[in-house]
Amino acid sequence: MNRALALAFAGLTLSCTAFAAPPSQQFKLAPLTSDATLVAPRVDRVKALREDLAAPKGRPLRYAIASKHDADARDAQGKSNAGVWQTLPDGRVAWRIAVHGPGALTLDFGFDRMFLPRGAELYVTSLDGKTVLGPYTEKDNARSGQFWTPYVEGEVALIEAVMPAAMQPHFVLELGTVHSGYRDLFTVADPFAKSLNCNIDVACPDADPYRDQIRATALITFSGSACTAQLLNNTAGNARRLLSTANHCISTQTRASSVVAYWRYESPVCRAPGSAASGEVLPRPTAHTGGATLLATHAGTDATLTELLTPIPVAAQPYFLG
């Protein structure tokens, strides 16, 4: 490989902002029993990887197997068909469910319906509590009514929603999709979890002419697959959240709705190409949820234009190409 700039995509664990802890940690709640556990189909990693080897070269990189579910915290009659409700010591109410994906390296989730009323918080955590996503709040309610999460490590995750008791009748949460990851894109010794050792890290001097452009690039996950994408400017120069990717990655609104973007997916240090350090798994970037709207797609030019539905995290320091 020549010494052209290569974004060193690798390593990931979501850095957790110092938010309030989820109910299970804050109140040291008892572990959930099997009655409050949703079990996804077992992942056959060997079979899935074999299928990937035989897949057409134009297919996006698949990292997870999707399973469909109907875990509703509150149906139209206010009843729950999954998980457990309980009143917390501070008077709030909480809905909690454990999700077990046997054999999975990671788990991430798609909620077919989500509405968080004022004062409600949603958390997704790894079983060991080391990775905490959230709290998601009313600001994360999407126009589509759907919500897709970043991943947590391990084959068991906890989903917890907490809210003032008066807000319970207005709360909506239906878990529809579980992605059981058989290929950990970010943390294990997988060929796709690190850059090739001939790549030049963006922290190296070779990348100095492209400091702005580097901040336009994201790794996106959608429907159990992953691709890269770039922020684009428009003639108004108004920082509209336009995100460009390939048609073979996203060509439908269904896929666009499930987009989760990972920003600053890069090495913080310059590693000499070909060295022992080059190609190692890297620190985790900032995740961005909320999905996207499909604006245009064209198979002939393999191009798709979407618009992200929620603000890009300040930590991403986004740059809009053009």
C-alpha cells in the first residue's frame, strides 16, 4: 500500500459521560430473574463468518445477526408483556428488562416505538455495569418514533427506564430488534477491529493537510451492518446535517432510520506503519444516535444522501466537506 492517507479505524468502547447512574446501580436493585429476561436466538459465530466469506463483495460488512421481538413496556391498555415495573425508594417508577444473546460478543437494540415523557430517563448497560449508555431523555425522541442504540459488550445487557410516577401513562417503549454481534468491530482481535499495519494514522504528520476533512468522517452502523460516511456542506453553508454514504450501504428509509454514527474513530497517536503498535485496537469514539432521513439514493453511482435527525455531539468537532 502506498503512503496515501488512511483513516485508522479501530477500537471502541463508548466513553460514558458522568450522568446519574441507572436505577439498578443507584439503588443496588436485585438482579433480574428469568421472568424479566428476553432471550434472543443463539449466535453461531463460525457459521456467520463462513457466510460472510461467501457473500458478494459489494455487501456492507455485517457484524450482527438481527432477531425480531415484541417486548412492550406498556401496551395500549397500559399493560407490560415483558420486563418488570417497580417503585423506587425515591418514589419514581422503573421498568427493567435483561436481554440475553447467547454467544454474542456485543448487543445493540432497535426500539420500534419510543416516547420518553418529561422527566423520563432510559439507560442501556453492560451486565458488569462498566458501559453505560444514557440517560436518554425527551430530547432523544425521534420524529420517526424509533430509536436505535449503540452497542454494549457481552451477551447480556440491561435496559432500564425510570420516570416520575405521574409520567408512567405517557411512557412508550417497545423493543423490536436485538442485534447479537458475532463480529466485534471495535475491541477484539478481528481483522476489521483495527487498521492494517500499512495504514497511516490520522495523528501522523502526513495527515496535516487534512485536519478538517478528518473530522467529517464517521463509521455508521445500521441493520446489523457497518460502513463509513461523510458530512457534506451545502451552498447555504448552514451546517445542515447532511451525511453521504454508499447506495450499497443505505438505499432504504428502513436502513436510514437505524443509523448510529461513531465519530473520531481514529488513533490518538501516530504509530509507525509496519511497527508492532500499528494495527492495534484503539480507544473508543463518540457515539451519535437518532437515525437519519433518506434524501436521495442512486445505485448507478453507488451514492446515497441522508440527513441526521439529531444534533452531532460537540465532542465530535464536526466538519462539513465542501
